Amino acid sequence: MIESEEHRKNLLKLAKRLKYEWYSVPIDENGEPTETYLEYLSLMYNPEIVEIIQALDFFPKMMSIVRFAKKVNIYKDKLIEKLAPLTKKGFIANLGKAYSLPSPLILWDGPFIFKANYGGEDAKKLAELGLKFFYEGEYYKRWEATADGTPRNRILTVSEVIEPKDEIVPVEEIYSIIDQNTEFAVVPCPCRNRQEINGTRKCKDKYPIHTCILLGAFAKSALMQGDPVIREITKEEAKELSKKASEIGLVHTTDNVGKNCRLICACCECCCILLSGLTKFDNPRAIGKANYLAYIDEDLCEACETCISRCKFKAITIADVAKINVDKCMGCGLCAVTCPNDAIKMKRFEREEVPLEREEIEIVE
């Protein structure tokens, strides 16, 4: 809760900085961060901490503890002690003795990734406030896409069902994203966990929660906190987990960048804020399509309708054989991965331009 006017002033100062970061924050009719969002931040940052952390930059630009201590005029060891409870919850990012402010993405998802958060007394309130501010002023649209309509995330195609064509491995392929990294952490799906805690999860008996994978520095930072539900996995285990997730009907998504992707999500149609932008709300640019399309081998198709039950986007109809609506097909490959007759393959089809790679970690001494 907001404890004083000074506390509110510093929360607003932080929120205004977050407004210009990737994903931004919910704003009111005057362009100011909403009161709901300030209340949300107040559950993470008490009056003392929110004043101290104003000195930090945003991830991935990290500040050494020596520099940070000098800027806030607090002894280094004392500062580390003050920061420890917040790093364990993901409210401050750290790698060794370097620190940064988390992005709006982590402030949204972190409370439902770290057991230190969702096992605590504020979990229900964080879920309620998060789901409330997400739709204020149609913030979800700004979350899902930039001002020019570029989706912030994109669909990944299931690797096993891509039809081989040459030696070039496209960035959309799940295994290609995994192969770019050496560190992996499996975490709870924050979207399903948020709805679970809020008491509004519809897929409780259909999909598991521990299906999402953090990559690279994101994984390393999360693993350093020793949270009991965040587990380190190998590259091979990451591939196996992604395969199993697709088999049970979860759609894979990642950052809409060519390199330095930070996560691979396994998304359901009811809880995922990205897929729901397409399936529930009128936002055709809620997520980028994969540069693949499903193709039907009519000689093999027996019109069994398995693919219809698998497609989240209503892109398939059945006559004598299955038919693909290319405008609705997102290229996820779920229809192909369990086709009993191997009648569906994913073929390369250029329709989205993947933006350049994301900036890498920088530590300021």
C-alpha cells in the first residue's frame, strides 16, 4: 500500500521512467501512470527502497554494487543486505554484485514466477491489481504491440514438423532459439499462475503450469536467487520440454527479435495475454505470426478433425479433407505435431520481418 505522499511521489517517479521502457506502463487520460499501477508497485517497493533504487538503470544495463553504494551513500554491505529480499523476488535484477531495475515485463510476470512472491501474503492482491491495470486505457494493446503495430512477441513453429528445405535454420524454429543459449531455467507460466491465484483459471485440469523457459542472462539471474520452483535444465531438457508442451496443445512464443531472446513461453488460449489478444479481443497485431504455414497433403488426410481441435485460431475447416485459412494460420504447428496420418507439414512462407537483435548485458563499474 502507498504509505505517504512522499512514497507516492517516488513510486510515480519510478513509473514515469518505466513508461519509456519496452512494454511501458498503463496510463490515464492525461498520460500519467495509473493509480492502480502505483498501488501495484507499492506492494514491491516500500518508501525507503523506492527512493534508493531511483539510482539504478534498467536491465540489461547493470550497475556494480560499488558504484551503486557510492551513488546512494550507503555502505556496500549494508546496501546488499537491504537489496537481498527484493532480488529474491525479482523486484531488483542482479548478476553477482551488479544490479538493475527490472523491465515492465518482469514487474508484470515476476510476482507469478518466483515462489517467494506468489507464496506470500500479497499474492492475491498482486494478481487482482495486475489484471485490473492491464486493461485500463487498453494498456494490453500497447503491451502486445508497439505504436507502429510491430508485435512485441512472436509465434514459434514446432521444430519437428518443419519440412526440411535447406541448411539455413530460420530464427522462428524453437530449437534454433534454444541452440543460441547455454543457460536455461524452467519456471511457472506467469499467465496461468496469475489466473490460478486470482481464482479465474479455466485450464486447471488441462495444462500444467511449469512449462516456460528463461534463456541466457535471464535464466542465470533467476537461478541465482535460489527460488525453490525455478529449476536449471540442460539444452536437451529444454528441447524435450518444448516438444512435450506442443504435444499437449500449448503454443510457443518468444521475444520478437532475431537474437538474444530472453524466454520461450508455452501459451494457452485462455490465460495468455498474447493469444487472448487474438482470440478474445480485437487486436490482430497482438502477436507476430511465424514465417511458416500449415500445408495439407490431401492424399494422406482422412478428415479426422484432430487438427480442428488443436487449432487455437480457427484456421482449419473440414470438407473432404482439411483446409487451411492462410490469413488465420499463425504458423504454430500444433495441428501438424499430432496429426495421426502425418498429413500436415509446416512450410516456410515469408510474411513477417523479425526485428534486429536485442541489446546485451552491460555492467557499469
